[in-house]
Amino acid sequence: MVMVVSNTLWKRPLQHEVFSHIIAIRAFFSTVFFGVLFWYVYQFGYINHELHLIGSLHQSVKFWVATIFLIALSYGGLYYFLKAIHSGKTITVLAPLGGMAQIFSILTAVIFFNEELGLNRILSIVFFILSIIVYYRFSIEKEEIKWRSKTVRYLILSCFIWGTSYTLLVKSIRVIGPLSVGFLTELIVFLIASLQVLFTSKETLRLKRPVSSYFYFIVMALCIVIGMFFNNLSLTLLPVSMIVLVGLLIEVSYLFIGKWYLKERLHKNEWWSFILTTIALLFLVINF
């Protein structure tokens, strides 16, 4: 749920600033928070006695290069996710497609880890494709189709990158620990965003801003730290079926925030797309 809150909070600053600027500021705070948590657990190792929050850090150069590459790749998922939020006029646009990363995770597991595809997973993929078609093809106004199609493209790119990279990162999470991967992820995100600001941004990063603005970024950073930590931890403790159900919870949360909190209006195609996505996620849990 905190990941949903964090992703929703992106909407406000995206209206006024460059993506890389926002990511750099948020990632600075989340790196600090993760760093403090990492240092505390590392110093008082009894905390990770059972959960293995920090695993074995003495790994080969090849292992670290592969881990850093996958984390750097996942940055693209964040970047296109923010472009989707910026191009989309509503938060509920994320609801029908919120579980799409699960499909790319499954396909990655089938290709790289020789997992069985299974009839339930095939049906899940079919329903996700139907969800996208219904969402895109049955929008009423041409202008609405235009911005929705752009948002869907960004979401597909984001889900593809996230679903693939995080599935391949499971090994790293289980070897060096969920806390280590979380800290390394935010550090790399901060470095990449800072390089973007330095070399590609035409605007200067504004550091002199109201205190309330920094409070906003701190809340976002806390949400991402809590969400990423428990997400990584779940990959080491929970079966895949439970993680899929968490994806369904995220999907429902976007719908709830958009519909009942932000008072956004959903069209029939969005409701049908949401239903099809829900069925697709449930197929991932059922084995037959």
C-alpha cells in the first residue's frame, strides 16, 4: 500500500519539474534512509538472524556487475512510469494495467529459470492482452484515445523493464539480502538521476525551495524505502501466488484512490479493463 501512496505522490511534483530532478531529490533522501537502516542492521547483526536482511556481501565481480546492471536497467522502469503518470490525466489510468509487470515476470521466469508456462499462465496473458485492447480501443473521444494510448505505451515499457529486471534480481536479493539490494538500488538511482541532471537537463536543479516541498519528498522517500524493503523481503519469504495477490491489492488501491479519494470518473471500458486484469491476476494464483 505504501508503494501505491508513493507512486500517487509523484503526480504533484511532475506537473512542475523535470523528471530527473524529482528522482534525484527523492532518491537522495531514500538513499540516506536506506543507508542508516543498513548501517544499523550491519552493526547489530542479531536483527537479521532469521530474516537475513543483509546476506553474504563477499561475492564475485561478475555477480556485482550483473546486479548493478539489472538495477540500472530498472531505472528505465521508473522513468517511463513517471512519463505515464505525467501523460495520463488520471491516477485510475494505472489501475487496469497495474498488474502487467506480473506477466513480464512470469515470461522472464519461463525463459531464464525454465519454469513451466502452464494453462493458467497462458490464460492470464490472454486476459491481460484483452484488458489492454478493451482499455485502448473502446475509449470514446479521439483526444482521449490519444493521451491514453501514449500512457499505455509508457506503462507497457515500464512494466516490461520492471517485471524483467526485478525477476532477474531475485537471486541477488536472496544472496546479499533484501536490505542490501534496496540500499544499492536507491544509491544507483540517485547516481543515474544526478548524471541526467548534470549532462542532459537544460534546467538547473533547484535546491532552494520551501521547507514544505522537502517534507513532500521526504514522505515519498519514506514510502519507497518501506515499500521496497518489504517487497524485496517478500521475494525471499513468500510463495509466488502470494506476491501476485499483492499485485492485485495494488491494482485495487489505485482504483480506490482515484475513484473515491481523488473523485475521478471511470468509463465503462476502464471498469471492464479492470475486471479483465483482475481475472488475469487470479489465473496466476490458480494451478490447473
